[in-house]
Amino acid sequence: MEIQTLNPTTPRQRQRIEAFLKRNGLRFDDMHYYAAVTDDDGEMIAGGGLKGNVIKCVAVDDAHKGEAIANTLISHLIAHANEEGYSNVMLFTKPKNRQLFESLSFRLLAEAPEAVLMETGIGGINNTVEQLKKIKEESEKYKEYNKECKEDSKECKENSEECKEEEKTNLNTSTSQHLNISTPQHLNITTPQHLNPSTPQPLTTTTPLRGVVVMNCNPFTLGHRYLIEQAAKQVERLFVMVVREDCSLFAYAERKAMVEQGVEHLENVTVIDGSEYAISQATFPTYFLKRLDDAADTQMLLDLDLFSRHIAPALGATVRFVGTEPTDRLTRRYNQLMHEVLADVRETARLEKEGNAVSASRVRKAMEQGDMNVIRQLVPPTTLPYIIAHLATQALQAELDTTPKPGLVDKDSNGAHRDMDYALMQRSIDTLHPYFVKLALLGCADALPTHASIRDIGIEAERAMLSATNGVNTHKGALFSMGLAVVAAAHEKNTDSLQTTIKALAASFPDTNSTHGSKAKLLSKGTTAIKGALDNAREGYEMLFAEWLPFYIERRKEHDAHTLHKTLLRIMCDLDDTNVIYRTDLATAEEVKQEARALLDSFSKAHTAEDKEKRIAAELLALKDMDKRYTARNISPGGAADMLSLTIFIGSIQT
């Protein structure tokens, strides 16, 4: 017998794995590695796979059970996982296999009627439990500290009252008219900032209650905040656990930050890291279940068993809080099972706005529709910077995904850029996203941010971009224009003032000689009044707000499938694209304008549906032809691409 490595992503090898599993009553599940034990004839008699640190799809042919093949196979999989950097390994299996895996050093983590979760190795759940215990201890220390602060504040207030009474007596007995005696400035004592009188106080009970709320917060809404506020009134300490798994629009770090900032006013609330042991639809395998419709209940029961066995005891928590679920069937079922499994579950009615429950899904829908007015009604102010940053990133992504484009990188072509491709541009966008978050947070301050503070984040972002792209300037122009707009959007509650705020921010930026715009001006030698990126920003992107944005919005209202193609051409008609001038000359830049105008006019001439369909197909071919010609001539309307992104972004926040 020998162990062979099979690649589950290779069609032929996957078929071999699937056939073996089917023979043993199992289904194929997502894996990146599979080890097959073969006999002397090369026939597979046992096998098992890995997805990260989770062992999956383990099977041994009936004729070879009892031959210790399972021991050899599992040891091999554990060793391979260790080589990949995992110190502990987990597996889901049928309850009847529990004793077998316990004999192979696995320990039980959670169980349900149809499945058990086990693990082996260093650390694991024990590390998680110890970390949670430390969090509980820290929260208790904070409670004592807070109690001392309140006592000190009370004492200071009493001293202040005594001083005031003494001064009042002195003032009444004084006959010297020239003495202007007032309360000493150092005794002008107010409630310390960390004491919020409106914060709900814990209930006085014989046994202090601690509770837990588990939330995804994609993103954090007023509904989430309401649930936490109601729960905090019922317990001495409330722990808010943010789901760690990153399969949401907003990354885990962002979701946790939103929650932390959104509940700062609640003294008895502690936001903690999500458990790495949360079992979700994405992580729970179903290959060993007889019926796939058992999967949802099984994963929920395992998750609840993990919580009650390990998470809640470590935090000393006895209460689980949830919100009612009016729409999602799976979440409603999870709430039902929670009531059946856990001792104390308290369900709070959802916060409603205009007769509908406030939910993260409503916020995401409003983001898709570009309805910032709705978004502002559904989320606390602390969430808005993260939403604004995401809309900026989505705008860059929309520009990149627009295909075909003339001379620009898209899904099908590198355009006139030999040093760029779609994957590189994607990496650049992903790298810039956290800096848009920083810029949005900066813009939320009461005062307009200084040039220096914006510049410092911009320099940091540019360095990160160049590091991610091996020195290729993928989005320097977009970083400048989008960065200003992000700061302005975060600063202005009224989006009608957005253009004015962009002007004010751009006015603080000095002229530069290192950009394509400044070099294009030199190439024009004063014969034409060329405007660079900074000039356009200082004017508040007049053409964008006056021409391109209305054009874009009108196309969207018409549900035009080629809104972005047409908007790009519309921008190319007007913009003095310094990227084109820098790469070619003024005459070519003017030629680009004329060709864009002609192609856009052709797009717009169709009348009947049949004619429209034929014309659009013809114009898309014309765009592809333009791309080939521009690529051959080194023409890249990168400035127009940046303005397309900016138009999309502003269209998403200025309803």
C-alpha cells in the first residue's frame, strides 16, 4: 500500500475521488488536497482530504476496515496540515465514528444528532477559552475602576457644593464693594466625559447577569445598535461577538470597528472578537449526511452546542440575546433552535423605520441603488465612513469591469498598458480600500481636514499601491480625485454642498511638476489652456456635476445596459485627458474627443428595439476596434477612466 496525492481541482482526479466516495456512501465536498491509499494494483481503498485545517471526506473500503489504514491516513493528513502552518486540525464526522477518532487523539468540540465536530493538536479551543476568560476578567476590572471613578466624581461634587456654600457665606458677610468674588475656576467641576448619565444602568439582582449578542453587522445599523442597547439594560455586562468569517461585503475588521464605534456610549458593553469556531453554511460540510435538508439544522445545532459548551462558560454568560427575524427563514429557524437548546434566550422586536424592519440587507440594497438618503436613516453616523469608502471602491471596480474600453485595462484586454493587466488593477483596488476608509474617517471630523492630514494618508496609500503592484502606477490619479471626494462626502451631511467642499479641499493643495497633468501642460507650450487633475478639482469638477453626472443618472434611470460605456464616451468628448496628451500629443487628444463624440452619437441614433439591438452590437464591435487601434498607437484615456469612477461614486451618494 502507498499514499498518493490527488488534486481535487483537476477534473480527471476529481472524478476518481467522486467515484470512490460514492462507492462508500459519501459525496464530494470542497477540498484543496486529497490523499488516496492504494493497494498493489493501484486501486483506491481509502482516502481523505483537507480544506484548510479541516479534514474531510475520509472513507475506507469495507474490505479493508480494521487494518489500521485509517490511522495511517489520518496521521498523513495531520502532518500535511501541520506543514501548511496549522497547529490544530478539525474534522466533522458521523456520531458513530466518534470513538474511532478519539482513539486517534481527537477530542470532542460539539455534537448534534447527525454530526460531531472534533479537533486535535496544540491550542485550539483551549486557547480561545483562555482568551475569553481574560476578557471577562478585564471587564470586571473595568467595572471596579468605573465604580471608583463614580465615587470620586460624587466626592468632588460634594466638595464643590461645600465650597459654593462657603463662598456664598463669605460674599454675604463681605462689606468691601470692590471685591469681585466668584466661584474659583478650578472648582468648575462637571460630570467626567466617560460618565454618560444616559447610559442604561445594570439591573440590581442577587446574581449579576452577563449576556452575549452574536452579530454579523454587514454593515452595523441602527437596528443592531437598538438590540444592543435593549440587551445592555438587562445585564450587568454584555459581550457583543462579531462573526469572524469573512464572506460578507464588509471585512471582519471593518465590521468589528463599526460595532466598537457604534456602542461607545454604552459603559457595560464589551465588543469581542468572533470565535474561530463559529460553524456556518460556508464551513460546514454535508458530504456524510444522508439528506441535504438536514444540513442547516445540523450546522446550527453544532454552533449552539459549541457556544453553550465553551464560549458562554468562558465569559460567565447565561443570557443570549437575539432580534426577531421577520423575513429570513434560516435565521428564524436558528432563533427557534436557540430557544430549544439554550436556557435563557431573550428576543427583542426589530427596530422599524417607515413600517419596515431596519436591516443590513436594506442598507446594502440602498448602496446598490445609490440612495444615500435611505442609508443615513438606517445606520448610525459612525457607520457612514465605511459605507462611503465601500462605494468609492465599488466605483473603481465598476470602471475596471466595464468591457470593452478603448486603450484601457478591462476584463479582456490590457489596452495600451504593457505593464498592467486586470489582476494587477484588481490588486491595486483592494490595496487602496483601507485608505479610503481612513480618508472617510478623517472627513467625519467637525472641522474640514487639513491639507497635511489628507496628504499624509494619500502618501501612505500610494506607497502601499506601488508595493502591491511592484512599482506600477495603477491608480495615482484616481487616488487623488476619489480621495478628495471621499473626504468631502464624509464631511458633508448635505450632499448638495459636495462640490463646494471638494473645491475647498483642493484649494489647499499646491501646484506640482511631477504629474502627467503638469507635464502635459508643458507639452502644450501654452497654445491651449490644458487643465490637469488639480485644476479640475479646484473648480469642483464643473463638467462632472454639470454634464457627466446628469448624463450618467439619466442612463441609469432608463436601465440602460451600456450606461458605463456611454458615460465613458461622454467624458472623453469633453475632457482634456492629460494622460492621452502625455503619451501622444495635443492633436491626438483632439482626435480622441472627436471619435468619442461620433461613436456616442451612433449609440444614440437607434429608435426601434430591433434597430437598437443591432446598433448596440455594432457599437460594441466599434469599441473593440477602437481598443485595438488605441493599443497600437499607445493611446490610453486614463483621465477619462478616473472621471468615470468619480462620476459613478458621486452618483452613488448624491441621490
